[in-house]
Amino acid sequence: MSAYEKQKIILICSDGGLLDQILEFEKMYLRYSYLSVTEESPATIPLKEKYNIRYLKGRAKGKIET
């Protein structure tokens, strides 16, 4: 096990622009033991084929759940 594999990181973001920014840094975090967490949406489902990713149920845009 390399030193990178011993380090664990988690990347959490919504399914919008911040996710795009995180994906730009993949060369950095792919060498670590990592987990990405984002909202489940049609745009994020295909990412499961390439990344270690888990999904949260997204809320309707602009609505606050009570």
C-alpha cells in the first residue's frame, strides 16, 4: 500500500458547478483512497462508471424541505 492509499479523503458537493470544479482536480485525488458524494441527477449517474461516488437524494430546486 502506497502512502497515498493510506490517506483518505471525501469530496462532497452539489451536482452543479462545484462538481465540475472537483472533477477538474481528478489527477490529484485519484491517487488517494477517496469517496465523492453528490446529488443524484441525470447528469451525475454516469459518473459512477469512472469514480468512487455515492449519491444523496437531491431536493427540488428552490424548495426547502421541512
